[in-house]
Amino acid sequence: MKKKTFWLVISLMLIAAFVFTACQPAPEEVGGVQIPDIEDGKFNVAIVMLSNHDDGGWSQAQWEGINYLEENMDGVHTAYLELVAEGADSEQVFRALARKGFDLIFGGSFGYMDSMEVVAEEFPDIGFVHISGYKFNGTNFGNMFGEMEVMKYAAGMIAGSRAKADGATRVGGMATFPIPEEFRLFNAYALGVQETCPDCDVDIRWIFTWHDPIVEREGADSLFDAGSHVVMTGADTPASALAAADREGVYGITYDWVGSCTIDECLTAPYWVWGPVFVRITEEVQAGTYPYMADYFDASTGGVALYGFMDGQELQPGVASLPADDLAKIQAVMDGAAAGEFDRFDVFAGPIVDIDGNIVVPDGEFMTQADIDQFVPGAPGFEATYGMYWWNQNIAADLPDL
Amino acid sequence: MDLLIILASGVATGTVLLYATVGEAFAERSGILNLGVEGMMLIGAMAAYKTAAATGNAWLGLLVAMLAAGLISQVHAFITITLQADQVISGLALNFLATGISLVLGEGLTSLRDVVPQLPKFTIPGLAQIPWLGRVFFDNQSILVYAGFLFIPLAWYYINRTRPGLHLRAVGEYPAAADTLGIHVYFLRYFYVFVGGTLAGLAGATISLSISPGWFGALTTAGQGWIAVGLVIFAQWNPIRAAFGAYTFGALRRLVLDIQAPVLIFGLANPFYSNLNYAFFLKMLPYIFTVVFLVIGSREANRKRIGSPAALGLPYIRGQRGL
């Protein structure tokens, strides 16, 4: 009898719970991600991110960018979604955001590309802008990336200068995956090293991750143990600088986020400044002039930066003590980049010679955007002549099989 | 490429896996499968770093990490032992819960790097002079690595040669029989889930206070907890085998990187140089071993032979037939 009363009470409570929750709309949830609400009367912008908003790297830079947008544009409401897995899950998230009524949606990771393409077709009135991909439709789905190679080139000049000043002949780089972007960035780095330290070679390790503190730590240790004097990472965590801090007189270069270069053993960090980029795109989308094509912004827009050289920053100790003429050269590159006089096409200007002594780009010739973005032959209508499947002559590694 | 450096690096980073694996082995020996290792490690990594940043004391960080992860493991213990729910589902849920908590409490920790103290690294004089072994085990390692060396034989001795260890095994093999002998089955299961949690917390703290000091969000542990769950099977619930597996795993991870260098091996050109297929193959090896052991363990007769606790995954209900 007692048991029966107990169950009766439980059932009544359950029914009550269902009735009361039915009156109130529960927050919508898709793929384990809560979909934020829009604000009526405002221009609603959302960004979907792969990692958490304070991961100390790629996603944190994007999160700070979307906050900048919220603070610096009137009538704009922003929302961010974090830890959204690539693939099918993300497609549901993008669709839910579009249905909710967001006007402009940024996708912050390469693997969102196909999902965004599909959802963009279903919602022709909503803008979709994808960071780091290569697909676009010209009407409401575009891709966007920036001229990071100029910053990596300057970072290479710093690394080379540091090595030469300390009597070393090798610097290192941790590349993530054998894709055009990584060949581009590490070739730019090697070309920069060549500029300030013609006798140096560049050792490379493939680590196959974008964000893994332990693997990055081991990659940096592997390079230092093989004689590198400076190690630059292509991934997220500051492990290259942390590994340097455990040794005597060697240095690391971090990536992605302005706050990643905090210890003295860190020379600099090429990093992303998404805020002004998001503001520009939002303004153009509102005005209806955004082309939704491949939007590759120049360093002169301020979207990419090099830690220590920007307004209000001080040079890290390992950079401030470089020879004055090297520093002047590096400063000249940075000034040229800010003025729009030195860009990616100057970085990849001929003559470029690869590891086997073959000429990649002849003297007086330049690479095109298609070459910088892709391997030969490139996409239909966007053909590459030279492509990015080569290593600069001072790199001490073979090309990996693709 | 220096084999000794590779092994030394394997010992250093394998220590993370060692603690997490032995912790999980304790919990599973008592009959409770806890798939929440990854989440508990995140809690540990976050708590250690946050406490060290706030108090300036890395040791306090270590202590808080172990307590915090131990505490969160009791959620799983309550659900699976008292409420007798499915251990796999509860373990997965614990992962979500712990990841979420560590992200919320870890807010703002990414930018503190230069002010947070780390655990000391040192060389043990004398022992470091032993040829070969000295450089691998006693040369400029973290204090947590040395603690691991002491911990392995102690854990083995505790499980296999002491009375409490016997009780632990009894509870995992045949809880009904243990109960009739007056062993507190429920209490011991709670306790060893707690032990597993504290060791997972210690593993997380090893990352955030020693190997790669810092907090990097949900990817700080980068799947180490899942590897530990697999490694328990590879280790056959034995701390010494777990140490072997963990150190090997760490060394292979480093070997994958070092064989990419243009160096001589025994005076010959490096045959693996820049061929990433070899790197993929080496990276795959530990997982293959784990899969092989999983397959072997899927047959009941074999399960006994590789030492799987008979009551693993089964709730104990007093007075009911069976285990």
C-alpha cells in the first residue's frame, strides 16, 4: 500500500513537470549544442567555432574578433557557438542558426565547408562566410582567409637572425598536415630564414594535429635535440616556447593568438586579428556589396599581425637584442606589409629554388593567388602553374608523399 | 636520432598515461568500469593549474587536482554502485559533465602562463651516471616521473601481495563471496573509484604543471584518457605492464617525430626519412595492440586468461543470485 502511494506521488509529480515545461519553450538544442536566440531589430551575427572560446589559440582569436564586432558596431548582435564538431553535426547547427534568423554566419574551421555549402543553398537570404576553405557560390556563401605568409616570412627573418647572432645554423618548424596552407606558411618561413641567415637550414617535423600540448611538446623537443636553435609551430599551443624554456639559450615562436607569446623564450607570434575583418565583412553584407567569393585579405588590412611589432607592444627580449641591421630589415618588411607595398606575391617572387636545385619560380616571375592556394593543377577555372608542392632550397627535409 | 633521448622522452610523457591507466586498473579491479577518465583528467589539469595560479604553489595544485577529480568520480560511483545503472553510459555522461565543469571553471586561465609555478625537474646524482639507464630514467626528469617509478612496484605489491589488495580483487571477481566474508563491497567499490579518480587527476596535473604547463581548454588532455582506457586492457590490469605500455606509447610518439629527420641510423642513410607512411604505421602500433587484446578479451575463456575481473561492469545487488 505504502509503495502504491509512493508511485502515485511520483507519477503526479512527473505529469506536473511535463505540463509546466510544456508551457515554456525549452532552449533549442542541436547536436549537443544550444542554439542562441536572436535580438529583434538588430543585425544578428553568429560564429561557429571548433574548440572552446578560451583555448589559447585559433578559436580564442575568433572569439575575441566576434566580441570586437559586438563592441564596435551599432545595431549588431553577436553570438558564438563553441565545441561544434566538424561534419554532420555542424550541418544541423548551421541549419538551426539559419532557421533561428541569424543574418550572417561565420564558420571557423576547415571541416565546416561542405555543411555550410549545403545549408547556404537552403537559405539564400542568409550570408555564410567560411574561414580557411576554398569553396564559394558567389551569392551567399563565400570563403575568407588572410595573408599570414607575410607574418611567417618576417618570423623566419627573426628566427634566422637569432640563429646567426648566436652562431647556430639550424632552425626548426612544426608543420601540421601536408596541405597547401602548411607548405605555403613554412616555405614563407624558410624564405625569411634565408634572408637573414643564408647558411641556416630549416628542419621540419609533421605532427598531424592542430592542438595537442603533448605532441607539440614532443615535436619541439625532437627539433631542439636535432640541433634547431629556434622552433616555430604551425599549431595552437605555446609548446615550442615552453620546450625552449626547459633548455639553455634556445627559442620558440608560437602562433594564432596574441596572448600565446608571454614567456621570454618566445621570440614572437604571428597571430590573427579577426575583429576588423568581421566588421568590414558585416558592413559589406549589410550594404549588399559583399561578393561572397574567395576573400583573401592583405596584411595591410590589419587582419594578420606579428607579436612585438604592433602598436602598444614591446619587442620580446630575444628580438630586441638582435643585430640592428637585421632588425631594420625586419621592420622594413613589417612597414611594407602595413603600407600594402610588400605582400605575399613579393614573398613568393622568383627566383625560388627547391631542395633538389630545380627552379620553382624563375627570376622576375611571380606566383598567382591560385599557386599560393593550391597544388598543381588546381581547381577548374582557378588553375595553378607553380602550385605549393615544393620545399625551399634551405629546408632540410624531403617532400612528403601526399 | 638518439635512442636514449627517445626513450627518456617516452618515460617523461608516458607518465601521464601511467597514472591514468593504473588508476583505471584500480577501479576496474573492483568491478567498476569508468570511461570518464578523459573528463576526470581535464578536471585535474584545470584544478591543478588554477590552484597553482591562485596560490603560487604547484604542490597545492597537485593536491587539489587529485581531490577534485576524486570527488567528480563519486558521481559515477553513486550512479553505478548505489543506483546500479549501466556503467558504460554513466562513464560517458561523466565525461560530458567533467569536461563542461572544467571549461566553465577554467575560464580565463589561458593567458596566465608566465606567472604560474611548475613542478621541479632535476637529475638524480649517482643514478644518472649509470650507463644507458641513467640517461633514460634519471636525467632531468620531472619529480612526478620519479614518483611514478616508486608508484609502479607499490601498486603492484598492494594489489597482489597485501590483504586490502586481496579484498580489492575479491570484490571485482566475486562480490557475493566477498560479501559473505564481511568485506564491504559497496564501500570498497566507492573507494577504488575514488582512487581511480585521484590518479586521473594526478595524470591531468602532470600535463598542466609539468609536461606542457598551461590550460588549453577541452583539448588539454587531447585523448590521453581514452588511450588509458584501452591501455588497461593491454596491461591486463597489472601496474607493471601498464608502466611498460605507457612508456612504450610515449616513446613511439616521439620516435614517429624523430625518424622524420635527415640523420644517419647506425651509419646508414635514414630509410624512413620523410616517408610519412612509416610515421603513420608507428603511430598506429599501440592502438593495434589494444584492438588485438580487445578481440582476445571478447571470448569468455580468454577473458579469464588475460586477467579481466569477472564482475567487471556488473552491478552488485545484495541477496541476488549470480556474481
